Amino acid sequence: MVHAPARPPAGAPPVRINLYSDTQTRPTAAMKDAMFRAEVGDEQHGDDPTVHALCDRMAALMGKEAAIFLPSGTMCNVVAILTHCGKGDEVVAHETAHILFSEGGAHAAFTGVQIMPLKGAGGMFTADDVRAAIRPKTRYTPPQRLLEVEQTANIGGGKVWPLAQLNAVAAVAHGEGWATHMDGARLMNACVAAGVAPKDMVASYDSVWLDFTKGLGAPLGAVLCGSSDFIGAAWRWKQRLGGSMRQAGICAAACLHALDHHVDRLAEDHANAKALARGLRQIEGLVVEEPETNLVFFDVKGAGCDVPTLQRRLAMQGVAVSGLGGRVRACTHLDVTAPMIEEAIGLIRAALHG
Ligand SMILES: *Cc1c(COP(=O)(O)O)cnc(C)c1O
């Protein structure tokens, strides 16, 4: 039996305030218009001009030689690890990494790597932690090939890796001859929050991808960037996994639109997240982590509640939140406005204290 995500309880009204995830954004009318007008071709055959435009733009933005369009962020991680590593190799990552938690065991099933989980607050680790993870190179030890980081760290609380720390952990990895990979599902949130240009943020990483279906608000697609050789090899895995597409320019057009219109506005999502955290802190019993980007995590145990109960009560009021790692996660995005945040605070207070 495979468990599906929880459905709203019977009798719940439609969701009005959707703090469940930034993946639930709907394409705007202007984005749909850009998709409608997209010039397209056979992407698999290398003939889709809009996909080429997106990949060229992303390679330039990330300061890498080349890029490849893939249907999802998960496929970016799988393709990147298949390209960097062989079966039995080891990837060093944080213990809360998406590749460990949320990819359905893809790396055991397809890539055949083992993942060494590192500890550390906020989904991050230090250069010393990486040094401590280096194994002796003997016939007994798994060959270590890749260091993986998440910017922002999702289960870590949407925290932003400081640039110096990203560079420091990458330097240890490169010193050992490992490659470095960044899961940049919410990379633009990190860049906007820190005021760092994407190509500076990812300069120490051999591969990096950006998801267009999180705060950027596109219906599907993610772009993986790296050297020309790396992307050439990634194309074979894309083809093998069935990730090569046809008139994918319709989706690439949405991604280009998002780059033009939905990046700077992420600052509004971060301000809304801070306002939500401020309001929630006024509610007795809640322990609220200070958000750095668009994810607000809070613990409801001190308010005499548990996550599913709060979710059920809020669902009856048309509010959706998610549960992650025993905490509630509320996520701001382009379909969440400042008045909705004020309303959500009141509804959460009422759901907890009647
Ligand atoms: C969402 C997410 C992914 C996977 O992206 P999909 O497009 O949902 O496959 C990977 N890593 C992190 C940190 C994410 O938040």
C-alpha cells in the first residue's frame, strides 16, 4: 500500500489560503499567455527554440557552460547523481536532504549510490563536518565522489547557506577530488534573501539546478546546469529515464516568464513569512522558528495540539498547511497575500485556543 498525501476532511470548503507549499501556485494569466504564444519544436531532437532560449539563459545566469531542461527537480537530482557517480559510490549530504527524504528511494533504485548523512543545525554542515566524513581510500571503503547541498535547506527551515560556508565545504570536497552538486530547488529565494547573484552563489558547485515549480510559479520544469561535458553526459540519462520531451517550449516559456517576472517578487514572500512568524509568536504555546525565506516552521505541542489536528481544523476554515518532520510548515508564495497572512494568523489562533 502506497500512501497518498492526506486529502482534506469530508465537508471541508475549498482551500482559500494555501500555505501548504509553494508548489501549489497556479500559472498566472500572463504566464499562460506566454505559454500560448511559445515557439516550439521537438525538444528531444534538439529543435525547440524556446527550450534552447531557457537553457542558454540559465547557463549564463549560473555562470556555467551548459544547461538541460528536465521535467522535475527530482529528475535533476537523479540525473546529476547518475552523471557524477557510479553504483556503489558515496554521496555526502545532510541527513535531512531531499535526496534522502523525498525521492521515493530513487538513489537506491536507480543511481545505486549510498548516501552518508551529515548532522548540523538548519540543514547545513561545516567544512569540519565534511573533513570528518572523509574515509580512508582502501579496498574496504566506498569510493566517495560527490558532496551535495540544498540551497535553501527545506527541512532545515528554509535557511540560507552563507556563501562563505558553501565555498568552504566545496573546497574540502574538491580537495578530495569529489565533485559538488547543489540542489537549488529554492535557489532564487536564497539569492534574493542574501542579496547574492546566482552565479556567485553557485560558483563552487560543479552542477546546480533550479526548480521553476516552487516560488517561481511555473506548472512544470527544472533546469540543471554544469560544464558542457557534464550536460552532454546528462542528456544520455535524460533520454534513458524518459525525460526527453517534445514541444516542451510551452513549459520553457513559463519558466522564461518566471525569470522575468517572479524573481524579484520573492522578497514579498519573505516579508509575508516574517509577518506570519511575528503573528504566530503572539499565540500562546507556539514555538516559531525565525524564517529566512518563504518557509515558516512551528511546533504546536506546547499549545496542546498535534499537527494532524491543527491541519484538520484549519482545513475546515479553508486554510492548508503541511506537516514536516513533526512540525507545521507554512509556506508563502505568489498566491498568498499580506491580508491572507493576517487572516491565517487569526484562524490558527482560533484553531488552537477556540
Ligand atoms: C521540491 C524539492 C525537490 C524536488 O523537486 P520536484 O520538482 O518536486 O521534483 C528537490 N529538492 C528540494 C529541496 C525540494 O524542495
